[in-house]
Amino acid sequence: MKDRKLLMIPGPIEFTPAVMRAMGMPTASHVAPNFIEVFGQALERLRQVFLCPAGQPFVVAGSGTLAMEMAAANLIEPGDRALVVNTGVFGDRFGVILERFGAEVTQVCAPAIGDAPAIEEVEAVLQSGDFKLMTITHVDTSTAVAADVKSLAALGQQYGVLVVVDGVCAVAGEEMRQEKWGIDLAITASQKAIGVPPGLALIVAGPRAMETYRQRDRPAGSFYADWEQWLPIMEAYEARRPSYFGTPPVNLVWALNVSLAQILAEGIGARFARHQRVSRAVKSAVAALGLEEVPVSPERGAVTLTAPYYPDGVDSALLGHIGSAGVILAGGLHPAIKDRYFRIGHMGAVNESDVMATVGAIETGLILAGCEIEPGTGLAAAQAALAKPA
Amino acid sequence: MKDRKLLMIPGPIEFTPAVMRAMGMPTASHVAPNFIEVFGQALERLRQVFLCPAGQPFVVAGSGTLAMEMAAANLIEPGDRALVVNTGVFGDRFGVILERFGAEVTQVCAPAIGDAPAIEEVEAVLQSGDFKLMTITHVDTSTAVAADVKSLAALGQQYGVLVVVDGVCAVAGEEMRQEKWGIDLAITASQKAIGVPPGLALIVAGPRAMETYRQRDRPAGSFYADWEQWLPIMEAYEARRPSYFGTPPVNLVWALNVSLAQILAEGIGARFARHQRVSRAVKSAVAALGLEEVPVSPERGAVTLTAPYYPDGVDSALLGHIGSAGVILAGGLHPAIKDRYFRIGHMGAVNESDVMATVGAIETGLILAGCEIEPGTGLAAAQAALAKPA
């Protein structure tokens, strides 16, 4: 009996064998020629995966929150106004971080949990004030709501504000075309759809973001997050020159380069389509089993994860039952509804077998929790969705 | 033929097979019971390795510089005075970081590169002003100078300042007894003597440091470095409760726990003695080969690394020759003498075989660089040193 359960949470996800081999490789010197080549390739590939040919990539040891801090620390000066398009707790967090670096923050909040602010409302706020920057959480992991990044970014460009996308639960899973859509800065963290164990903050900054940074009057409020330190390092690795500021997380960077190569080999378009297909299958199964989702409508729902409410009379003990059937899912994260829903991550290397295993375990778990469902209902719905042409 | 060279630089170092297996293990959920247990153990063990039973440990994704930033961001408020005992570029760096968070910094510098400020000079400066905090770089990796942490910490306690030790190239290699010596906060990074691939910032804060943090008037200048976020997380893992702020770097934390267990199994005292024995052997070999060291006297020299000047007529091409003989060493780091010296790291899992391989490669490299040395001179000196009782 394998002693390991399938990990279907919204990060860390299941990583590919090649990525894990890179994690376990003897660690190279951070200035060894082979590692310089690997880091240089990873930076080039990051730009391709973010679809931002003119962007400046940053790869730094940290969590996704460090990537948010880098955006705020380098783009905000005290007194700047920032607009946060808020679809959950990660919008709240971005607001706090922006304020920490001196921004005056206006939150444009969703009318209800599971919803997103109307684009007209965001536009009205943009018209009302002189904003330097707006942030959009592509997928808020706490609500499984996906923002309409394409339309919001276009709006931001129209009003001349810097568009910052928190793509932590999205990049390389949800469709995002950074340069084409007018996104000035996008971030993610390694353990999500980009497919590398946790420990890397990842950023691609477009030309307008870099120009804003270069025209700062004062240094960034943080030293560790300051691009002043990191920009020469990223430029050196990309030029295949040795350099040093802080020792890079060698094994994670090596694993990142492996994963980015796998993503580009699959093809970004094919990868987006695979994520949509898997997501449709999971959501069809959830619906067939009679579970409601947190997002108020299918249009609001993320591709990378699904957040169903527990059925009546069932609580988080369900996750234990699903776990005993072999699959690990995540509990709720949004404080207002934390104990009323759960979360299924399906991104990165996820495949059809993972979908069937997950839906099967959810059915078993529901039955163990006392729900009266017909075994196979969810599985049949998932199969039917997978069989449909894209 | 093995395709790998021995990595003898001052970090990343050679890691043990068990640590690397943890790096390559399938990644667990950050709230899985087995990972919670591992993280909890790692925190408990960190306290033991720092010899600080009453300390509060922090384990966060980042480089050693993030650990320095955490010290500054949480302990400094604008206008506080800080004293930096400067023995190289990492003293310079700590000064810049402290200033970034509003400190007025007084640098007490070594009279020459390779030296350390006299303790009387540090005392005179402490007498002259109302300092909140002093920093000491235990081993400045740029000069291989070790500060007299025990005496300096005692002085700091005498004058009622917080004593902060940058132990990045020292902890678990150089003798440091945090609580007994009166060190209020000590930091390190994973890729040094503590024996884990790069990517973790490690801190143990004593009761006076935590009290200073609790009495802050305003929040820390950085959000990612703010203990407000991390303290409840560390407390939760240690109490074996699930919690979340930013996704921890699961594989690195797992590897840390493995390495800390190995360190404690060896015994801290035995580990310090092994590092001293290995260091004496390398330094004896270097002296026998006629190379001068950057530290101005043996008392100033670090245990964890050795920094010899190139002999006359030899430049950094020597490192290529040593590399072709199978061992990777590091070039200079201090800008004033960067091209005049090199660095040999010997910490963590380092053993006698590594010493002989390294000294042998240095001899071969010197001969290839045209030096007239008698082959075996350094090796014989290293052997003799290793044979001596401690």
C-alpha cells in the first residue's frame, strides 16, 4: 500500500518527478557555470510563461507575500494612492502591504463573498481620484473567485494607472497574457500552477513598472525587497555572469527551470486548455453531487480551484473522510465562512486520473459523512465533461 | 568518473544524503499532521542548536539578508541608535539595513582588513552614546574574521544594549552559546554550517528582544519581515496546530529538521570540536604551503572558513586549476582585496577526507599555476594537525 495520499489543495500541489529530482540533486555553487546557465534560462523562460517578452523577471527566496511586498515596496512612495480590486482575503492583504509602504488605499470590494466588484464600479472609483496603481487578485484562493483581469487591466491602462496582478493562484494555469493585456507587473509563488515546491517569490515587471521604480525619489522601504539589490543580480544571471547579493535558493531555482521547460514544452495555450478541461470536470462533478460553490456564478469561478460549500448537516469532518479515501483537500480560508466550505486545487501537473481519484474520494467521503448520494454520480459527470470537446 | 566536484565554499556547502532525500521527497501539505510535527520539531531543535532554551525561533523562506532585515525591522524604530561592530562587508550591510528602518548607525570599524575593532574601542563608543542595539558579525564571510562574540556580548549586556549576532557563517560551526553569553538575537541562513540548501532565514530571539518588539510604538517597516505575522505561526507549529500566513517552504523545513537532528545527535560540543580540528588542519596546510591569510592573526581567524591570499605571481586562475583537480573554492568578496585572495569553506558535514581532497587540489592547483612547492607539503601538515589530540 502506498503511504502517500494525493495532494489536491490550492498549493503546494503535486509536482512532477523531474522537478523533485532537481530538488534532491547535490546543491551547486551559486556561481558555478552550470547553475548560472540554469538561472539564466529560468529567467528567460519566466518571461515566456508570463507572456511578457519585454518584462524584467525577479526570482527571490520567499513566499508569495514577499512578491506582493516587492510590488508595493518598489512602486509605492508615501502618499501615493492605490486601488485594490478586492475579491477576498488576498485583496485585504494587498491593501495592508500597500499601506505599510505609505500608500493611501481605496478598496473596491465585491458586493458579497464569492462575487467580484462590477467593472463599472471600479471605473467610477478610478474616475474619482488620481491613482498611481491598482491591484487585481487574479484568483483569490480564499473564495475561488477569478477576476476579469483582461477587462480590468484594459481599464487601468485607459486611466493611466499601473496595473499589478497578484497571480499567485493563477499564473501558468489561468489564461493571463501579461504584455498583450497591459499588465505592468505580475507575481506568483512557486508552489502553485507554476509547479515548484514552495519557497520562491516570482515577479515579471513590465517597462512601465520598471520606469516607475527608476524614478523613485527615495529608496524602497524594505531592503530585502528592494530591486536596487536584485536587479543587477537578475541581469547578471541572464547575461550568464557570476554575481552575488544573497545566496539564491539553488535547488528551488533548478527545479523552477525544469518546471518552466515542461510548461513551455506543453505550450501555454494547451496548458490553459488542459486546466479549463480539468476544472470543468471537477465543477460538473461537484454540481452533480448537489454541492453549491462559493463563487456566485460560473463566470466568477476560478479555473485553478473549486470551492464547494459543505452540504447541510456536514462539516469539516468531511475532509477527514475524503483523506481516508486517499485524497487531501483544503479547508476554508475566508474568515467569514471558514467552516462552511472546502477547497479543491487542480492546477499544474494535474491530469484526468487525479480528477477521477479526487471525485471518487469526495463521493466516498460524502457517503461516510452520512449523505445520501448515488455512488458514481459525480464520477459520471466528470467523465462526461472530460469526454466533451473543448 | 564522477561528474561532480567537491564543494568547499563558504556556502552552499556539501549537505548530507539524508538532508538531500528530504529535499527530494514528495511535498506535503503545509497543514498535514506529519508536516506540522516536523516543523514543530525543527523549531524546538533550533532553540537547542542555538543554545537558547528561552528563545523564540523563526523559520521563514528567504536568504540570510532577510534574517538581518527581520532583526532590524522588528527591533528598530526611527531615531533609535545602533552600533555596528564592523569586520567586513556584512557589517557594512547590517548598517545599511538598520538605516533603512530609521536607525542612526555608528560603525566601529576594524583598523585594517582582516582585523577586528579592539574591545576597548567598542566600549568607548558604547559609553559615548545611548545605543538601543549593537550588531556583531560572528564570522564575516568576506574577510574570514571571527569576532570575539563572547566578550562583545558581555559588554553589550553591561551597557544595557540589545546584542544582535549575525551568525550566518557561524551558527552550528563556531562556538556560540546564545543564552549563556547574553545574545538577545542570533540569525543564520540554511546553507551554511547548519547544513541545509539555501532558502531559509533562521532566527532565535531571546526574551529581551521579544520584549523590545512587543513594546514597539508602530508596526515594523516591512510586512514580510514583521513578526506580527510570523509569531502566531511559529507558536502554532510548535503547539502542533495547523495555521497559515504564507506557505512555508515545506521541503526546506523538512530538510532543516533532518539536519538539526543530525547536529544534536553529534552533540554541539563535539561539533564545535570537529570544526576546530578541521579548521586547524586546513590552516596548517595553508601555512605550510607558504600562503598568508587575510585575518591578521590566528586569534582573528574564523573556524568555519579560511581565506588565503594568492602567492606572488598567482591570480584567480588558480581557482580554475584547483577546480580541474576536483574541488570548488570561492573567490574573494571584499571589494578592496577581491582579486588578491580566495576562500575555503569547511563547515557542516565536512570530514577528514574532504580536508585531504581540498589540500591536495590546492597543491595541484598551485603547481599548475607555476608555483614551486614540494608536493605533499600541505597534505603532511594537514595530516599532522589532524593527528594531534584536541
